[in-house]
Amino acid sequence: MSENKDPHVAQSGTSVESVKFVYDFTEGNKDLKDLLGGKGANLAEMTNLGLPVPPGFTITTEACKVYLDSGEEPAALRDEVSAHLDALEQRMGKKLGQADDPLLVSVRSGAKFSMPGMMDTVLNIGLSDKSVQGLAEQAGDDRFAWDSYRRLIQMFGKTVLGVDGELFEDALEAAKAAKKVTVDTELEAADLKKLVTKFKKIVKTECGRDFPQDPREQMDLAIKAVFDSWNGDRAKLYRRQERIPHDLGTAVNVCSMVFGNLGPDSGTGVAFTRDPASGHQGVYGDYLQNAQGEDVVAGIRNTVPLAELERIDKKSYDQLMQIMETLENHYKDLCDIEFTIERGRLWMLQTRVGKRTAGAAFRIATQLVDQGLIDEAEALTRVNGAQLAQLMFPRFDESAKVEQVGRGIAASPGAAVGKAVFDSYIAVKWSRSGEKVILIRRETNPDDLDGMIAAEGILTSRGGKTSHAAVVARGMGKTCVCGAEELEVDTKRRRMTVPGGHVVEEGDVVSIDGSSGKVYLGEVPVVPSPVVEYFEGRMHPGADDADELVEAVHRMMAFADRKRRLRVRANADNAEDALRARRFGAQGIGLCRTEHMFLGDRRELVERLILADTQEEREESLKALLPLQKKDFVELFEAMDGLPVTIRLLDPPLHEFLPDITELSVRVALAESRQEPHENELRLLQAVHRLHEQNPMLGLRGVRLGLVIPGLFTMQVRAIAEAAAERRNAKGDPRAEIMIPLVGTVQELEIVREEADKVIAEVEEATGTRLKLAIGTMIELPRAALTAGQIAEAAEFFSFGTNDLTQTVWGFSRDDVEASFFTAYLEKGIFGVSPFETIDKDGVGSLVESAAKAGRATRPDLKLGVCGEHGGDPESVHFFHEVGLDYVSCSPFRIPVARLEAGRAAVTAAGSDHR
């Protein structure tokens, strides 16, 4: 079906009234996530598969968009909801909120992309002072009915009416204290009835109105609240963090209630078809008897492992295992499942492709290939470069002397060290001051999201692998340990007591291991990741757990290398970095920054060159620099023999090679005051004043430097040519490419090229060696991009310097703005991500694309690459593939990431072309 003709979606020129806004679960399928949201689409899919799903219907994302745009629900929505509610009532044989045997429903959010806990849900809609009695009679359980009613008032009050949730929590804690019990399941019907009265008083006091008794009013208000929650602060923050578009809207699922809090033969749980932390196959998940769903994900009661369900209710367990196998084979992926057992009857409340850790993602992808469920191309879409980068982070050194103080559930792997903080506000505040922090809570909730983002890791004393902390941390790739019960967390006094009585105060350093669940006092040293050791050639695929991960990574990299078109080079300035890059899979050097070769002992020679007053002084400095430069290049060509090496001629502004003007002024002033000789310092100060620039990054640098300092660039070209000739005469295969920086007009390049060609010819004649040295330029100025067709007449290759191009297109200096206003721009949503991290496709990217086209129109065989930091950014790699570049270049550590993403980009493009 063509996207433009999809009848489910409002098209241009189509009246809103003619669009269908509500779908029964029997009408949708898993491919309608744009319209029904992930939850609604998957409920429909399970219904179609004949699985036990409570009947219900979904209000579409289109309805939400109309509401968010206009502030009002679509006029047709109420009638559509009424029609579907009538059908649901007929099917269930009871009416919403009727006094005897009432129909109750849940109202749950469900966006296209999973946003766990970020938007609103209300359960038990339809309960009132009258219907609670009917529910009690129908269930034969007064306690259950009043517990359900207090839950409704608590959730509705906080979510829909905006009452401070702490008021309900305090009242609940007071009820437990009065009864001298520790968990809410120990409260009896009479206690809960009193609590309902207290909760209704809180609503009346805080809202100036009674808790609504009309069940339809409850449902309508809850639907609006879910729509509104799309633009809640925590939802917007989560979308920025996960790069989810802000204009998608959320669907709303209205589902008939099934109850897990009807006694010991009832319960609720979350299950995974494979372990989301490791990827291993088995029985994974959490179960909680006599509970509703929010009790599991909130982490307020500690669950039992899912395997325990076999002992508790074998019939339901066996049925669940069969359904899990059905879903995994159907979705061909790890599935995350929510279920409820109501008096021995199993109900499926949700399924989705589950979030997983980086290691699990790689293991699962290869497992599914081996099982024949997916092919290599599909496997590449199941992993990404960000996950691979996580696997390359260091891990704790288990042989070090450490003080372990606790152990919880390994919810999301990684080795995190930081100062203990006990609320999100402090986590954000300290993180912005440069401190590394570990957020410690009894359990997290959606309001903790900003603190979770700021922290190095999260530690909770309650909850399991399916708690809010675990699910969100895994989604963000953040280290997390949950359910460390032996740790007593006191958030009000800002401290944690560990076994033995030791107290961890706020600010004390702790370490948490998300792979083992271990918690340590102090800073634990780290060791390299086994994945890095694999790329370095020090570890090979094998049988134990670490090697199993290495094997999975090895196979996925092989898949990517077979699929990718983009080549991957390294940014490397010396032989050591070049050799490491080659081990990591680099196919050459895309950027060798020669300025790094002029620091240290050579700085004085460059200083003398810049300040030379006579031709003789200048030639003397160049003569001293030439053999040093030649040695650098010989070593580089040896390390990268047979692969291209792109060498950028001297680029940085002059001030980087000259003494600091303030420091030099002080030295001269002191010498004068002491009447000491200072002729050299005074001469140097005069020269520095003469060459001083207000904005050096836009001043005398790059090709401009080569044009105004005679002999500088020709010395470098000669060193490159002589080194290449020496290497070729030693039976090597040097493949040097000379890159002219900061070109803004073709005339600059033509002048430098003419001089370079002359030098190369002289070296060829002197050495008797034929050299094939390509000469090209960096495209890092807007004018160069706009005149790329002209510049290509004198260039054999372009390398896009996207760092400087981003600065000059946006008109800001990276060093200054990232510390000044970038944080505000990210928080306000002006930037979804820093343009220095991921390429700005609309601005900088459009220049790259147009320059590439113009350059190749002039010179069809023009080689195109990128050497800015964007070359190792996953999203940017996909863009560079799309616009037809030949290679990306990045730091050695990012090479595996770029290789993987280049493969994924090729697969994605092939899929798009096929469609």
C-alpha cells in the first residue's frame, strides 16, 4: 500500500471528521505502529494470533495529534469511543461501572517507540462508591475491591488531577504504620476502606472537587491525561535522550481489566523470551502474587523469579512458556511480555520487541541467524554502533583489592564509578559541575529520568530486571544494579547503610558492576574490555562467556564488512596510532595532522621559521625541519604499507607555535624593571604583537600560512615525496595523498599545487623513482563547498573537514559554545543532539551533498571522504553512505563502530531500494 494512500491516516485535503480514530483490537496488526502505537499494534497482533488478550480498543495517534494541535479532541472521537465501548460492553456482558458486577477498564498510553514509564496509565477505571460494592460481591473479596478502588483514586489523582503523589504515599505509609505492617498486602478490607476515604479527602482538598463518580467521566478525563502526557517534561526529556521525534503523538489503549490482586491464585509478571542482560536463552522475568502490574515495574515489592511460577501455578506457567515461544518465532526477536493471572487464568497484556543490553544484542542477533529465523542483513539491523562502543568500555579488575558491600540484580552491564547521590536534582547539579555520580534510590520512577541520564550508573535497593530503573537503564545503555536488598537506602537523610553498619554518605565514592550486580566501596580499578582485546588481536573467539561475546562481535563485524560499501580509514598522526588503527580494521589513514609533529623539541624550529627576517634564516630553519619530517613519513608509510595515507599540510593558526603574548609581555616587563638584557625577548614580543590575531581560527592558517611563508609547504611536500621514494626503493608500497587545508578558492589550490608538482618532479628525477602522489583538499569552508565544481578542477580528492565546516556554517566556536549555551539549547529542544556529535543534515549536510555532486560533475573519478569527528558517529555514517562518499575517517577507537555502521547503512539502503 502506498504511504500517500493509507486510509488510516489523515491526508492533505481530507477532513478530520472522515478519518477513523478508534480501532478494535481485532482490527489492527503489528505493522500499524505509526497509527496504533507499539502497544496497540502488538495487542492487535496477539489478538490475531489467538492469544488470550482482554478485549479492548485503541484510540489512534492521529487523534492525539489533532488534540495536541488544536487543544480539543476531534469532534468524531466521542461517538467512536462510545460505539466501541458499547461493543465491548456487549461482548463482556456488563456495563462500565455498573453497580453490580461492573466492567472496569484500564487506560494506557502507547507510543510508536517504547517509552517505559514516561507517559501515563490509569487502571480500574469505572470504580465508584457504588460499583466497588458490586465488585466485592462479584469477586467474593471485599479486600480486593477496596484495594482496587484505592489504587484508582491514587493513580487518577496523581495522573489525571495532578495531585502530589507523595500525599497518597504518606497516607498509605501511615495506614501501614497504624496497622504495624510493612507491606500493603497486609492491610485488610477495613483498613483499605478507611484509606479510600482519606484518599478522597486528599483529592477534595487539593483539587477543590470530589473524585468523579461517573465512570464515563473517569474514562474521558483519563484519555485526555494520556494525550497530555505526551508533552510532559519527563516524556520530552526521554525523547530527546533517545532521539525520538516529538511530532508522533501517542495512542491510547482502553482495555477491559483483568485482576492479578484477587488472592494467591492470581498475580502479575513480566517475562522475556531471552535474558535481556546477557542474551542467553532460558526462563527470565519476574512474578508477583496477588498484585497488579504497576507493583512489578515500580519495584516497590520484590518479586520472585519467573521460574518460581512453575511451582506456584504450573498450568499457567506451561501456557506462558508456549506463548513465549510462539511470540519469539513470530516476531523473530527477543520479546518483552506483560501478563496477568486472574484466579488461574492467564491473560496477555502486552508484548514488544524487548530492550536489551549491548552484549545481549550481539549474542541474540547471531543466535537468531543460527536458528534460521533471520539472515545476516537482518542481523545487522538488530545491533548498532552505540552498542558496540559500550562493549569497548573498560570493566572492573576482579583481581584488585576491593571492598564489596552488597550485591543486587545485574540489570544493565558496565563498570560505573562515582560519588553517591540520593536524588535526581543533586545528580544533575553535580554532573554539570564535572562530577561523576551514582544515583542511589530505593526504587526509581519516571520523575528520576533527568538524574538517571546525568549519572554514571543507577543503584536501587528494590526491584528486579523488569523494574523501571532496569528497563530505562538498559534502553539508555546505562550501568544499573537493582534489588540490592541488603543495602538500606535513606533518601531523606541522604545516606546508605551497608551490612556491618558502615554508612555511605552523599559524596562518598562507590563502584557498581552492572554485569555481576556487585556493589563496592571506593573506586575500583578497571581493565580493558575483552572486545577491545579482540580488536587489538590479544583475544580470539572461544568458549567461555567473554569469548562467547567476542565470537558474536567477530561474526557481526564480518557480516558488516561483507555488506558495506564505505571504506573506513583512521585519523592518525604517528606510526603507533597507525598500527593500532590497522589492527582495528582501518583501510588507510584519512587524516594525518602534521602540526602534531611540530610540537615538543621541534617547536623552536617552527618558531624560528615563522619569525625569520631573512631568506637565509628561513632556509636554515626549513633545512633543519626537512629530515625530521621525512623520518615521520617513512615510519608512517611503513606502518600503513599498501594503504592510502592522506597527509594534511600544516593547518593550525600561528599562535599555537608562538609564546603566549601575556606571558611574554610579563617576561619583558620584568627584565626591563631589573635592567636585565632582553633584546631577544623584546624582538620576539614585537613579532608576536605583529602576528597577533583576535580570532586565530579564522585568520592566518592552513593554505594561507603556506602562501605567506615561502618554503613551508614545499618543505613538507619534499619530505613526503622523499619518504615515499625511500619506501618504494625498499620494495614497499607507499600510497601518499597530499591534502591542502582551508582552501576557499581554486586559485589558492592551483598555486600550491603548481609548487608541489614541481617539487615532486625534482624528487622523482633525483631518486629515479616514479611517484604517484595524489593532491587534493579539505572542504571545510562554506565557500569551498559552494564552489566545489571549480575546486575539483585542481583537486584529485576532497576530504570534508566537518568539524570546521560545522563551526563556519553555524558561526560559532566549538570550544566556547559547548560550555556556554549548548546545555540550554539541548534542554530547550533547539538541538536534538550537538551538531558536533552528529552531522547537521539540513545545514552542514546539505553543503556536503551539494559539494560532492558538484565535484564529481567536474571530475567523475573524484575520491570523496570525511575526516571530521562525524566520521565515527553512527547516524552520520549513514548520511555519508547516502550521499555517496567513498570513505569515512575517524579515531582508531571508533573504527569498529564506523565499520559496523557502514555495513548497516548498506543494508538499510538496499532495503529501501527494494521497497
